[in-house]
Amino acid sequence: MMSMLLVLALSAVVIHPIVRRFGRRAFIGLALLMAAAFAVLLWWAQPVFSGAVLVESVEWVPQLGMTLTLRLDAVSALFALLVTGAGALVLLYCTNYFDDGETGLARFAAVFMGFATSMLGLVLADDLYLLFIFWEGTTVFSFLLIGHATRLRTANAAALQALMVTTLGGLAMLVGFVLLAQQTGTSLLSEIVSAPPSGPIASVAVFLVLAGALSKSAIFPFHFWLPGAMAAPTPVSAYLHAAAMVKAGVYLIARVSPGFGDVVGYRETLVVLGAITMLNGGVRALKQFDIKLVVAHGTVSQLGMLVMVFGIADPRAAFAGLALLFAHALAKAPLFLAVGIIDHSTGTRDLRKLCGVGRRMPVLALITTAATASMVGLPPFLGFVAKESALTELLRIGADEPLALFAFAVLVVGSMLTVAYMGRFLWGAFADKPGTVECAVVHRPGWSICIAPAVFALAALAGGVFSSALDPVLQATVPGAHPEHLALWHGLTVELGTSVAVIAVGTLLAVVLSRRTAQLPALPERFSASHAYWVVTHWVDSLAVKVTSLTQRGSLPFYLAVILIVVVVALGGTLIATGEWPNTFEFMSSPVQIPIAIIVIVAAIFSLRARTRFQAVVLVGVTGYGMAAVFAMHGAPDLALTQALVETVTLIAFVLVIRRLPQRLGSRSTRRVRWGRGVIGAAVGLVMGAFAVVALGSRIADPISLQHPALAYAGGHGANVVNVMLVDIRGWDTMGELSVILAAATGVASLVFLSTRADLRPKLSRRDARSQAREHLLRIADPDDPASRVSWLLAGRHLNPARRSILLEVVVRLLFHALIILSIYLLLTGHNTPGGGFAGGLVAGLALVARYLAGGRYELGATVPLDAGRILGIGLALSVSMALLPMLFGQAALASAWVDVDLGPFGTLPLVTSTLFDIGVYLVVFGLILDVLRSLGAEIDEHEEADVAAFAEEGKEVSAR
């Protein structure tokens, strides 16, 4: 089972370029893949329907007892067959529905396969947390599928609405899962249902789980999102909203009902909400003129019926519910597919404009009529057999449970509405309407597009004709319950008479309503759940605007003041509340700290009195270098080296930024503001100092860091504890920091670049640069001509002679390669000596900074012609690959392997796999500095030159006037 999920997930990853290459024909391959999964599941299901259970389990988080457990029993097998079988037919339908040049087709294929994989994983998962992951996967993928037409505001709004409603329910469900796992001591759903907990906490947990299930299946009051989701393409509607996603909530209810049906209020909640949804959906379907919305509201109605039947929480009702569920899927999917064909062929879905479609498309009309017959419960279709079973079981259960009789009555009335709106749908879509102009078939579909709906309709017919063969399969889902066997004929029974009455009354209602052109009266929109949703979201948006305007004022001093006040209150309050102070205080560990502290304090004080930005930046940098000196004094050369390099890079970045800012700082603050800032600063200093003194004096045991050297060598084969921790012990944290660096680089670039982040300026190739430099070296310089000076840089001829420095060019030319070699040395030796990928990347970046400062943006482009974004991406990809690679060999992620190469008289060369991870860190840091130089350096240079040129041009125009 896991291998099947991996194959389907892999197909979702690789299908994008395939669809871009082969177009819609690639859907045939996806359909065959899904059909193969259906065949494999059908083979596995043979022993399952005989009572066996297949389980696959892999340890996930052993410390928490969490496992990746998949379970195939009779119920999950039925749903898995539905997911894969319906998915194969819908994918086949896609080959004719879409055009090759349609926007986003490759993305649609990838997202669709991702959704199918998530849905299959959902019905197979037995671990609660794994089930939740797949559950949220279906939510995210359905959001992308509903919003497939990204340019349509209706599609985007519907997708967002579906995402918010189902995600809210999913989060509530997760809380319920956690509570159930804590109550039972296991996260396996099968074990929880077999031995359910009791008590108020368990009851709350069950209702939280129901909140997720009801929101997913569009049950009142969450019913409003499903009709809006009809903005999605027809294959999405047919699969997600008829055969797959909305069935997830029903599936979960079917799973938990055997264990929690006796919880107080469980049955009543599901039956009442299901009844409201069924009747409300049926009435709303009768009022629609869009045939797709007729089917959509009908889906909501049928989902309410399913929840109501399963909500009885009786095995016999569950048996009938499963029959109804599959009858609904086999009937509703072809109806959606037929609507897509009609819309694609005629260009309209308005039943008032459709006329004569049945005569011009007789095959489609026949298929749709068969699906409609199964939907309303006409023999010999599966819909008739399933509805007879539901009526029978509800009457039998009703002898002891009045709630079942209520469900029976609602089912009868709701079924009448079903006959009415489906009859109106059939008439509106295909009938000849007197007085209506026959609509033209603009795009006549090929016969192959009818294959998928025809197979669905034939399956519904076969399910009814051969219901006796289907009966043992469904009986296996409720062992020991002994429900009435499925059959087309049970004799003259009350249920049969009820079905006849339902068909008769529903048909009469359909005839009456089909003659109406005006819409049926309805309650004002402000009383609808959809309006309540928009009111709530508008209220949340308004609250967010008010809170944002209050807290996000665009004032950096305000933000810092809030942060620092919180620090003072939290830490200072903690120190005062504890009231425990150490007996001894250690104010310094070395006399050298005193002059360093004095320098840092003096620099901080003078930075407050600085009048220019450059002066303030340099003084703040002094405090950073002072911290580097403190690290070095405490035996932390790695931290000292990194701090010094980061401080240097930061100082340069500040200098690049303040070029576009006024030289002097802004207006002087008022005395009140200065006193307030002084108080906050003094309070922060006192609290942090006291906190440091208390923390140092409160240690009563040896720190764990004393064991780090031995652990670093045993686990990472390295003597540099800091580097081993970054690439081995805290590797995941480092990977997260790399992602933050990428986000920061992207943010800086997006704020600076005017159009695109890509470097589109003309490149100076290294060959041309070398040839130009060689010509300059061979030519005799003219002392009176500054432009004839020898160029020591690649882009020397592009420099403004007035801004060149031959001394700087020579120094940079001599130091650049040495710095690059030093950076590589720090990278490769960082596992055992001070250095590492981070420090090495900073040194290489500083070499690049020197090149830019000496030669400008042309020199930067000639030195590194690669795009910074690609370097960043390659670095992150390399780190991620090296983190996950050990898992392919049965090891934990980020596990290290090494080999010591004997070099004879030169010693031993240790080769550690984590060095490759460090190379990724090196590339990310180097790419970040390159991106900063391009953004804050080269791009701003170009802006300045453009401003100067525009100013000069404006001066010429003024002179000409």
C-alpha cells in the first residue's frame, strides 16, 4: 500500500513536464496508472472481503509511539476502490474535455494526482495523525483545483471559501484526535474505535472530530461552500464533489460511529443536521436555473441523507449507507460529466436557454437519463436497490429507536425533492421547450468523451441487476449485523409502496415546477449561512485592519519600544517573582574584558549622539567587533570568526543602503521622547545584566556542553563541536535557517528591483574581460590620460576614470584569489578546526564585496556571471538532498558517514558526508551576499546613473529654452 501511494505521489511530481510536452494525451497515461491502482486494490480486496485485514506499518516517531500505519479492511477497501476507479474514469474524461493549449493544464494534472494520492492515503490511514496529514492534503489540493481558473474572481473566492471552512473544521478535528490519543494511549483509529474511551473529555473530542467531518462533507451549517466550488472545471466537480473529497467526512463518520454512537447527543446531532441539509439542499436545487448548480445542491442534499443514515450509528443503517454512498457516486459523477459536455458544446448551462439538446446528442441524453434514473431510485439501477435497503433498515431500527423513524420520514420527503429536481434537470438539459429557440451546438464533442459517463452509468445499472453479487461485499463491512440482503425484488412491501409514492409525488412536482419560469420564493439572503460566512469574514478583516493600524504604524522606534518593554516586563517580572539570587556573583572571568567592555560602552554612547548615518553605523559596528573579541577570549574561535565576518558584511550592507538616504540623521527628538527611550534602554540593560548574573550564578550541575566534544567526534567524526552541531545535531535547524536566508534575499530583491529579479543587464564575458585587461597591460600608459591607466580588473575599461583607484584595484587583484582559497579552506577544514560552510561563504562573499567596491557593477557581473537565485537554490537543494540521502540506506535523516583516507607521510584525510551539507550552506551564504550586492549595490548604482542622466537631460532642456 505504501509503495502504491509513493508511485502515485511520484506521478504527481513528474507529470508536469510530461503534460507540457504531450498535452492532454498525457491524461491517458494517468488514467491507466489509476486503473492499475484500482486493479491492484481489487486483487488485495479479495481476502479482505472474506474477513481478512491487511496492515502495513513503519515507525515514524518511536519516542511518541507514532507510526505510519495503513490498514485495508472492508470499509477502506470499498472507499479506495471508489477513489481509484472514479479517478481513472475522470482522468480519461480529461483527455477530451481540455484543449492542449489551455492555461495551467500541466499544473492541473499534477494537482489532480496529488489530490487523488491524498484521498487514497486518507481512506487507508489508520494512524490519526497520518490521516490528518492526508486530510489537510485534500484540502490544499482541492483549493488549487477549485481555483484552477486563476483569472476568474469567482473561482478564487470559491476556492478561498472552501479552504477556510474545511481548514477550520480540520483544525478542530486535529484537537479531537489529540484528545482521543491521550485518552486511549494509542493513535491508531482501529484500536480507539474498538475500545472507545468515555467521559466528558472523550465526548468533547468526538464532537470536535465531527466538526471536521461535517465541514468536509458540506453539512449544515457548513453546506454553503460546496455549490460555490462549482466554479471549478467539470472533472473537479465530478471527482472531488461527487466521488471523493466530500465523501471523506462521510467516511470518517462511518469509521467512528461503531465506537462512539452511544455518546450523548451523537446520533441526534448527525440525524438532525443531516435532515436539515437534505431538505435544504433539495429545496435550493429546485430554485436553480444553472443545471450545474441543480446537481451541486442535489449533492449537498444527498450528503445530508448519507450523514443522517450513518448517524443512526447502527450496523444495519451503516450497511444501507454504504450502498447509498456508492449509488450516489456512480450516478452523480456522470451527471457532472454530462453537464461539462453540454456546457462545452453549447456554451450555456441555463436550462431556460437549452433546447433540443436531447435530439442532437442522443447518446449523451441516454447516459444522463440512466444516471438520473439511478439517482432518483428507479429499478433496475443501484440507486433503487440502495434506497430500498435504507428504507427497510430505518423501519426495522425504528421499532426500537424513534430517531430512525424521523430519519425515515425525512428520507421520504427528501427523496421526493430528489425526484423533482432531477426531473427538472433532465427536462431543462435535454427537452424541446415550446417557445424557446433551439440552442446551437457550437463544439460538437467526439464520441470518446462519453466513455467515462457511460461506464459510470453502466456500473450503476450493473450494481442494481447484479445486486445479489454485491451483497456479500457490503455484508463484510458489518459482520454480525445481519441486514436485509440487497435485491431488486423483495415482494410487495411497505418500502416498495413508499418508493412508488416517492416517484409519483416527485414526478408531479417536477412537472409543475418545470412549467415555471420565475424563481421560487426564498428567504432573504441575510438569513443564509453563506451570508453569515461573509459577515464573519468581513468582521475579521475589519478587526485585522484596526489591529494592524494600531500595532503596525510603520515606525521602527515604536516596534522596538514594544519589543523591549515586553522583554523588560517578562524577564524582570520573572526575576522579581522568583526572588532567588545566587550567593556569589561573577562579574568577569578575565581582566582583558574590562577594556573591551569600556570600548563597547563608549561606542554605544557615542552612537546615540551621532549626527550622520555613516558615523552611527561605524560605531554600532564597533560594538559588534567587541562582542567578537569577547567570544575569542572565552575560547570560542568559531563564534568570534563568524561574528567578525557577519559584522563586516552587515557594515558593508548598511553603507550600501545609506547611499540613497540623507547624509545626516533626521530631526532631533523631543526631550520627552529622548527620556522615554533612555528609560527603556536603561531598563533593558539592567534586566539583561541581572538575568545574565543570575543565570551564571544559578548553575548547580555540570553543563551538558562538557559532553559535546566526545559526542561530536562519536556522532559526527569531527573535532569542531560548533560545526558538527550545525550540520549534524542541529541540521534541521540549520536547514530552516537556510530557508530564512532565501526568504530574506528574495525580500530584499523584491524591494529594490523595479521589474524582474533576474539579472537582465548586458554581461561582460570573462574572455572579453581578460582580452581587454591584456591589451591594457601591453599598452604604454599616458600620464596625461587617466583613461589609459593599466586595468587590474576584468571590467576596468567600464569604470569612470574619475572614480578609479589604482591602489585599490591592485590590492583587490592580489587578495581576491587568496580570499577564495581561504574560504574553501575554511569550508573543508571546518569539521575539525574553526571554520565551516557559513564562515567560508562569508569570506568568499567578502572577496566578492572587494571586487565590487573596486570595479563596480560591471566587475561584479564579470566575476560571477551566474544568477544569484540559482546559486541559492542549488545550495538549499544540496543541503536538503544530503539530509534526506541517508534515509535511502535505512539511516535516520542527517545521519553522517565517513571514511579516513590514508595519505601516507601527509597524514590522514577524513571524508565526512556532512561536508556536502556544509557545501550547500557555503553556496547559500555566498548567493545571499551576491544577491545583496546586486540589489543594494549594482541595481542602486544603475538607479543613480539613470537619475544623473535624467537630471542632465533636464538641464539641457532648460538651457535650450
